[in-house]
Amino acid sequence: MTITKTDDMLKYILHQRRQKLANLIDFPVILWSGRSIPRNYPALTFPFRASSHFLYFAGLQLENAAIRLESGKLELFLDDADPSSTLWHGEMPKRAEIAELIGADAAFPMTELKARSTNAATIALQDSLTLLQQSQILDRPLAPSKAPTGIDLELTQAIVSLRLSHDAASLVELRQAAAVTVAAHKAGMAATGNARIEAGIRAAMESVIISENMTYAYPSIVTVQGEVLHSEHYHNPLQTGDLLLADVGAESSMGWAADVTRTWPVSGKFSPTQRAIYDVVLAAHDACIDKISPGVEYQDIHLLAARIMAAGLVDLGILQGNVEDLVEMDAHALFFVHGIGHLIGLDVHDMEDLGDLAGYAAGRTRSSRFGLGFLRLNRVLRPGMLVSIEPGFYQVPAILNNSENRAKYKEFVKWDELEKFADVRGIRIEDDILVTEEGREVLTGKLPAKAQEIEELVAVSM
């Protein structure tokens, strides 16, 4: 880790966050950063990324560290690097330097943590080694982070309430991540004409992110198989007639994410059928963004997208029937199966390590409906929330060829008409929207979404 010169802003914002936490709980808290995970032998590890809950209060990507929070004060627990590590990693900052940078009230080696762990709450981490350490130091078993109990549940609820709305320092980072993400998508479009396989476009996009000393917030999705929602393969050739779906987002060095998707024609021009479906998805995208405002139910935004998608597919002759009835029976979900979006923050799906404790308001549970069960966020929107809006259309063989679906929707899907749209495997359009006091701000709004504008950006590479 390299410490760079900074002003007092980091200290100030971290102080403000822990003061806000102290106003919500009256017991000590210990949060662990986690550790590197070996890839195949101990010295070769996967890139380290600190726990987001730790990052929110500590601000830095510290490995094998912990912080203790109580009454608005922060104690740092971190071992100084072994002198022998200098050969491999260079000079590392000392514990006292790091403590000064983040405004810690005290700093100790990790061996002192056990003595200061009495009656402390925590959030269980995902990696098993750190989870074991947490349990040993706290001298109690820990429930998974998605199902905490006792004071761990109280802590989780308090942190959720803080992180749901972003403070000014968070927004600086989120705007930076959004700007780099916009540039990456433009670079991907500009590289299309010279790319041979999907990996060529991925390389162009991720190089923009890396050149800004950022990383990607999640494994990039750059694929001509747009119906595969989380495809992580990049070997497919780019052929005339293909649509390329790119879901790529940057993460700042302090861990704040962006999440953007665009879909464009490899040839630089949408076919008539591709353009028709694209415009249906875009209509849902634009209408949902326009509806974002404080006090609005996010589920209502999802249902608006469902109605627009259903109406558009009726207009194209793919579905038939009354739009409200089609949505009620989840016919639209044959093609738009996922939710309209999610929270964005320190995680691209922010706080989803907590299950639905963050995404769902108290007393709300997941629907069993085909068209609502994958909704990741079910809350009333409030200022400071950053959410994604990402409607899509997908022809997933496992869904469309399912015998039960065929039987259930046989009167409502014109299968012969659908075959005319075989060149549309998947289309998604996604942006990041900040809920403001007055309404909304599209942080990724500088990236065009209209079909003609997309074609113009891709055409530059031809």
C-alpha cells in the first residue's frame, strides 16, 4: 500500500461516519478488512480487496487489519510489515503513519485485539480464514452476514441505514468511477471495428480503467451472447449481424463502484429487428429514470419497466393480450426476468453480502412471482441513494423452451413472430442514477444511449 499526501478531508469524513454510527448504537464494534487469498501457492494471491464495511470507516485498503469503534472513537489494529518483506514489496508505511492518516485515536498490533474484544459486535466476512479469526477473537460463533443475530443484527441495521444514502465524500468517488466507466464504454465502441474477438473490446475498455489507477468493479461482461446474464468468456468471434453487450464498471482505488451496460451492433448498424427491440428497452430505461424521485417505491419503477416492455412486445406482435394482464401473469418476464436494478456504492451490488437486509425495507420479503423474485431492491427511494436502472430483453433458451412456460403462455406468446427476432439474443441498457432532493441525477448520463448515437460511436471504428 502506498500513502500519498492528502489534506484533512479523509480524517474528517471518517470521523463523521463513526460519529453517526455512535448515534445509532451503544456497544463496541470490530470490523475486519480480510486477507489475500492464495491463487495456487501462498506467494501468488488474488488481488486483495478490503471488506466494504471496513472501508467505509477506515477508508484505506489495509490487509490483515481491524478497527474497533466505540463512542465515535476508532482504534486501528495492524501489524507492521516484516523487514524481510522490503525486498519484495518495498518500504511499507508504519502502523503509526496509517493511524495518523485515517485519524485513529489509537493504534495497536493485532495481538492486542483479543484483549479489547469484549462484548463487541461485528459483520461476518466471506473468506473462511478471516471468519475463523473473527470467531476466535470474539469467542463466539458467528452467523452468516445475511442472517446476523443479537448485537450483530443491530450493527448491521445501523450500517445499512448509514450506507443507504451517500455522503459528499462518497459522491466524489462515485462520480470519478462513473466518469471513467463512461470513457471505457466509448473506448469499447471505438475499438469494435478492429477487434477480432470479444476480448479485443474488453481489453480496450479495461485499459481505460487501469490507466486511471482503478480496477473493474466486477468481472467485465463483454459478449455476443447477451442472453447469458453474467457471461465471463471473451473468446467468441465478432461477426456481422452480432449484437455485443458490454456490462463494464470501474471501481476507484478507495473501493467505490460504477455499473454501466450498453449494447451495440458489431457492424455499426442495428438490423430492423434489433432496432425495434432496442427501442423498446430504451423506452423502459428512459421512463424508469424519469420516475426516480424521493418517496417513490423502487418496486413501482420495476413494474413500470415491465408494463413498457410488455406493451412494446405487444406492438411488435411478440406478445398478445392486455398489458396489465400480461404483467400480472409475468409474461413479460419470459424476456425480462431480472429486476430493474440495485443499490450501488462500495459494492457494485451494494451491501448484498447482507442478503436482503439492505435491499429490502423492514417487513418486506422476496416475492415468489416469476416476474418479481429477482428484484434486488424493494425500498422507498430517498435522497443520496445511488441505484441502477437496467431493463433488458433476452432470449434464454432454457426459459423459452421450457415446457411449462410454453404451456402456460401458449395463448399469449406468438412463437412464430418471435422467430423473426432471432438476431436479438440479448439487449440491456444500464445507467447509474443518484436520487436527489429534487429528483434525480444520471451520473453516467454522458454516455449516449439512443440507437443512432450508439451507431455513430461504433461507426468511428469502421
